[in-house]
Amino acid sequence: MERIPILKMGQFLLVTIQVDMHDQLAITLQDDLTNRIAKERSRGVLLDISALDVVDSFIGRMIANISSMARVLDAQTVVVGMQPAVAITLVELGLPLEGVHTALNVEKGMALLRRQLAAGAT
Amino acid sequence: MKSSSRLAGVIKNHEKEILADWIKEQLASTTLRGDLLKESELREQSRAFLAAVQAAVQKGGTEDLAGPAWADVKQLLAEISRARSLAGFSPSETATFVLSLKQPLFSRMTAELKSNAAELGEELWSITLLLDKLGLFTIEAYLKSRESVIERQQTELLELSTPVVELWDDIVALPLVGTLDSNRTQIVMETLLQKIVQTGASIAIIDITGVPTVDTLVAQHLLKTVAATRLMGADCIISGIRPQIAQTIVHLGVNLGEVTTKASLADAFQVALKRTGATIGKAKAEAAGAV
């Protein structure tokens, strides 16, 4: 079965979506990711959606859900690399993803996660 | 004798006289714009048009203007009206060009058919119909060229009105001028987001000093832009909010939420600099001078 790879980078998990998201894939990703966070005791998740150029309301909600689930497991989620068209679509769909952290690219996302972790630790 | 071939014959036989009469008519007319059109040009246009009409009547008759015989006449007429509309002629001034041909044609035809009143009436009627149709066509061509100008200006306005400028490393600004409607918001959003991707900016300042009024719709559009910017991973600051606009926003019950707002672009820029960790200070000129 098709799966989205989840890479471990120290305390963080890196998820790069490089295929067209369909609903089953999204559900599998939610399962895998929550399992990995629990297993690796990760503190942050980078969700790279720069290759995603079409979204619907389901995928939009999936992104919000992943972020909420990760937070329950004490991991911060940063969504990085959203395309302009995707951002406009999500806003027009009424899904501004309140409470989800965003960054322009993986580098900035990683910096943001480190900052948050440092702020939380002190 | 068929009506169309008689008209063609009359024009052919008396082309010089008709042309002279017609030009005299046009020159005497109050709607002539001597300031916009030279007499030589007028003569050339009239001559070409009369010759084209003659050829078309001979080939295709006066009834069917949609036929291929009239294509040349129409093209010529379209060119003339386009040129006149761009030069600043009014619609009636443009249409007079064709309509003033009636008088010379009528008088020629009357001279030709003096003895036969019934036939004369028929001929005059067909000439009237023909020239009226050509007149309407002139107006249409005139309006079309005007409309194309308006359309082009509208798109130019849309493109011009949304410049995204780079203020500093990581900081872009979007000075908005004019009313925000949904069409413009779409373009504003797209250009801003595109620029953020290009420059990798982490802060975008939207300056609304040039927006005359902010109603609920405009506010909603602004909030949408801010939300989309945030999704891209950049912060948004709205600046240039005038006192009246601040009052209207509150009176309307618009909730700007957690969007950072500043009164002036300078303030917004300072906040942006602070957030990106940059500082600007005065050069120590005074201190150097004191030593």
C-alpha cells in the first residue's frame, strides 16, 4: 500500500508530501504519524506540503487534525512551504487553520521549532 | 434597370461631381473637426470610400451588407471610425462622414430621374436604407474601439495598482491605493503571496493609507489576505489606518482579531525590523562633531 515516508531528525519528525493526497492516504498518514510520535517521543513535526498544489476541505481538515493530535502528544507541528494557490483555496474554504504554526520553508520551520522548544524548556 | 446597377452607374458617371459636393458638404458642416483632421486626409478618405461603395454596389447590390462584396467598404469604414474615435471625435461627428453623403447622391439621382417620380422615390429609399446601415456600422465600430480602450485601461489599472515592494531583507510591503473589491483582492492576494515565495519574506506590511473607505466587505477581504499570508508562513501587519477608518471599523463591529495594526507605515516598519532582529540607527555624526 502507498505510504508517505516519515523521517526522524533528532527530536523532530519530517513528513514530506510529494504525491497527490487522497483521502485514504491522509488517514494512513494520521495513523502512522501519531504512532511514530508516541514511539520516538518526538517534540516537533515538520509537515512539508510544498509539492501539494491542490487541496480540498478534507485535506485541509486533515492538516488541522494532525496538528491537534500532535499537540495532544506534546509535539509542535509546523506546516511549511504552502503554495499561494493552496493558501488562497484554504482561506476561501473557510479553513484558515487557526492555531497551526506555519513557515515559508523547511529551514525556517526547523528554526521555529527549535525556538519553541527552547522557550518551552526554560 | 435594376436599382443597384443604376446607383452604381450614377456614382461611376458622376464620381467627380459627387465627391466634390460631398466634400463641400462635409467642410461646411458644423461637426467638422478641422483641428483634428486635415482637409487632405478628409479628401483622401472620402475618395477611397466613394470608390469602394461604387464597387460594392455594382458587385453585391444594396440589400445585403453582410455579403462579401461589402467587406472592403466595412473594413475601410471601421478603420476610419477607429482612427476618429482615437483622435477624439464624438460619435455624431464620426457618423456625419457617412450620412453627409446622402445629399450629393440625392441631388444626382434627382437630376438623373427627373421625369420618373415613382422610380426616383424607390431609388432614394434604397440609398437612404444603405447609408443608414453604413452609418450604424460606423457608430458600432466607433463604440467598439472605445470599449477596447476602456478594457485595456481597466486591466492596466489592475496591474498597476498592486505593486509589492521589498523594504528590507525579509520584509515586503503592499501599498494599497483605491477601493478593494473581490476582483482586486484576488489579484492583491496572488501578487503578495507570489512575492513572498519569491523573496522568502517573513513579514508583509499591508498599507491601506490609500484606501478611501473600509466597510465590512473590504475588511473581510483584508482579513482573508492576512489569513492566506499566515498560512504561507509569513506575518502580516496592517498599517495606515486613519482615525476615521478606525472609528468605522469599530462601529461596524468588524473584528480584526489578532492582526497587528499600526497607524503609520513607519511604525509598522519598526515592528517588522524588531521582529526580524534588524536595527536601524542614526549615524553618530553629532558625537563625531563634538570631539
